[in-house]
Amino acid sequence: MRRRSPNQQYLFTSCLRVAIAANILGGTFLISDRSDQSSWANIPVTATKSAPKANSNQYLFLDLQKHWSRLFVEGLLTQSSLSNVLISPDGISLFQPDRQVTRAELANLLDLAFANSKSPKITTRLNEPATKAEVLVAIARELNLNPKTPKNPQTYLLSMYRDANQVPDYAIPAIAALTQESLVTNYPDPRILEPKDAISKSELAVLLYQALAYQKKLPLLKSPYTINPNRQLWDRDLLQITRLEVSISRRTVTAFHGEIPLKTYPVAVGRQGWSTPVGNHRVLQTIEYPSWQNPFTGDVIASKDPENPLGDRWIGFWTDGTNWSGFHGTPNRASVGTAASHGCIRMYNEDIRELFSQVQTGTVVRVSP
């Protein structure tokens, strides 16, 4: 090959630069391989024979090249109605993945993504940033996931996220349902939800993509940042109950391990004139298949008798030396949830059996009005 003189080499390099510039200004990139899944920008991409035919709405975003949300954003923008809103017309080739999304923008994107005329609309505080909890609740509503909320959703969330105690009460069922369906993605730590923080544009794009994939409108994409609903931080069944909290007004008892609520059960409490003793107590005795003595007649109903008002389990936590108060089963299921007892706490038989297997003498019992 003939060697070029320095002047010839300079001219050749200059011509090459001009040719490249002409190609860019003409709006065409030659792509030899799509295996690197290059992202989109505000410059249209024209595919060669070695690459799939690009959609006319595809863009190369310079700030998404190594971003964790890139594949989800690219997939979401195949939906033309969404791409028209999500792509900024500023011509600077940026997606702005970390920009906060307002409630007005969220309302618009939900309408475009799901076109659900029956879904409640966001109409207040439109200029405020949307929080992640608000977005998750809205998406769960659009997907009609509330009937799929797991039993004891608060406990479930506590077993999935390290900051689950920050989830607002109104959002607990929805976020639990979405988590159970593998529809929650958190970057950089899947276990940190940050429900009260403003959601970013990229986070919203990922959640919208996953929701549309759930509806089979887009292909499923996997991410290492999507929470695995089958990998809990701890197994509730292996945790020892350390405290029982009874709310007389709510007619419930909640079992705790430390500060972690494990499960809440409905109960019946003492009726007027026979109130359940309020205060801090401890479990004093546990009896399997107790017998019952009528406090007025002295008559005894033997254990395992179907008419035994104590059912088949007893957990006593208060006594004045003569009278007792405690948790027990009941043959009168309709009374659970009411003020019906002589000071004791009635539970469904299946619930008292479960509770009985997890408490021991000395377990704290707190009864509040």
C-alpha cells in the first residue's frame, strides 16, 4: 500500500470527518450490531440489514446509556401515545430519568397507559410531585389488584422491605398486592421502598412498563432490582410472639415479635358491666381443652364438650384470685367482633389454636380501651 504524505493524510482525515458529519446531519446512523441494546435519543435511528428495523419513534438518549431503567424505557416508548408525552421536545437528546414527576403528569400518563374511564382521576395538588406510594396505589387500582391483597398485608410488607414502616396506611393493601405480583422495582436496593419520596421519571416508566406487561400488552422484562415475592426477610412462622396487644374499641388482638406486628385477629370483648381489664399483664396459664365452671351456678361443662364456652384452648392473663380473664375459643362464632363476654376475650377456635401454639407463660399482654 502506498504511504500517504502528511498533507495527504491530513486531507484524508478531514474528508473522513466531513463524511461523518454529513451522515449525522442527514439523520442516519449505521448500526452494525444491536446486541449492546443501545438506547434512544432525539435523533431517529435507521436500521441496516444487520439490525432489526427500528421504530420511527426510537431515540438515542445520552443520559440512559448505562442507566438501570434503560430497557424498560425503550420498551415503554414503543407505545406511541406514551412516547409523545415522555420524550421532551427540547432537542438535547436527554430523557431526564431522575426528574421528579408531578401529580398532573402522573394523571395524564395513567390515562394514556390504561385508558380506564372507570378509574378515579387525580384532580388535586396537580403541581406537587407524586410520591412512590401514590403511584403504586394508582397502578394497583388500574390493574384491579386490590382483591388480590395478601392476608395480613402489613406483616407481609414488613417481611419484604426494610422501610415498610414508612408505608402510609392507605397504601399498605395496594403495595402488598403489587409486591406479591412481582410488580415493584426499587433501585439500587430492592428492599428499600422509599414510599414517601417523590418518584422519578425513570422509576415511573419502569412501573408503567411492568403494569402493561402484567396486562400482556408488552413482553415481560426481568430486573435484579425487582422484589422477589418469594424471598422474605424473615419467616413469620418462625418468629416467637413476644407481646399481645388488645384493642377493646377495635375488637382486635395483634401479635408482635418485638416491634414487628405478625398477625391481627378479631375478638369479642367484655360487655357492659363485665369489662375486660385494661392495662399491662402477662400470660399466667395456658390450658389445652379446658373445662368451664358456671360462675353463677357452679355447674361444670367438661373439656371437649361442643357446648363448652371456652372452646378448646385457654390463655389466662389476669386474675383477682377468684375470677379470671383470658383468651379462649367459643362455639358462638357470631359473637366475635362484639362486646359479649364476661370480661374474657373470645376468638374463633382456629385463631385461638394458632395463637396458643406461639405464646408461653410470661408473654406480655397489653389491653387498651
